[in-house]
Amino acid sequence: MNEYIQQILVILQELLDEHRQLIEYGNAKTEAITTNNVETLSYISSKEKKVLQRILELEQRRIFLIGKYMLYQKLTNHRSFKMEKLVQAVYHANEKQQLQAIWQELSDVMKTLQDINEFNQQLVRMTLEHLHFTEDLLLGPTEDEATYHRAVQGMAYNRNSRFNMKS
């Protein structure tokens, strides 16, 4: 097996592992959001940041190795470092199959991660809307002043409800 392909496969496996870790963090985030555990949410976010930094490093290494492989194969007209181009450039069936399999698995994991992140974003939005709604219920509707006052004095802060029905 070509040494560059072997190194790329190792990097892809590491990327797969890191993305699986992000899925675990995403699921933990879902739990933290639903239980309103801000400390856990903050802790998970800091852990995610480290994993994301590692993923960026691995991606740079993957791109570098694909470039080296393309040069090794004397495919200098290829300026793209996408996996599809690499799979097309690989001649050995075994290498091609391994690259396709791990790339497909990584794509599936990234899709799952994207779904979890979108769900968590919806949960956060719903939680914020619930908090604003509760605030409006507790503080009551805004009331207009019943007495006359000058225009300058009338520039006092009026709390506007997000759920104000008197628009």
C-alpha cells in the first residue's frame, strides 16, 4: 500500500474518532439544555472547542497528504484536494475501497452530528422563547402612562413585550 494513502487512512480514522466524540458531546449538550444545566453546557462547549481545533489540524494534514500523493502520482494538474478527486486518482482497488468506505462512514457521522447540532439549536431557541414568555407573564403587560406629560419626559423606558398582542 502506498505510504501516503496509508497515512491518509490513518488521518481519516482519527477524524472519524473526533467526530464521534463530537456526537457524544452533542448528545450530552442536549441533556444539559433540557435540564437547564448551564455549567455542564459551558464545560461541554470548552471540550468541543478542543476537539474542533484537533479536527482543523487533522484536516490540514489530510489536505497536505493528498497534495503529496497527487505530486507523487505526477497529477499536478489536479488542484483540488477533495476526497472524491483522491479516490478517482487511486489506482489500486483495495486502496480505493478503503478510502471510499472510511470516507462514507465519516460522511454519515458528520450528517448525524449536523442533525444533533440543528436539534440543539432548536432547543436553545425554544428555551429562550419560553424564558421571554415567562418574563412577560411575570412582569405583566406594559402599561401606558395615564397622566399627561411633556414629550421629553415621555421618553422614559417602556418595556415592550415580545408577546404583546396589542400591535
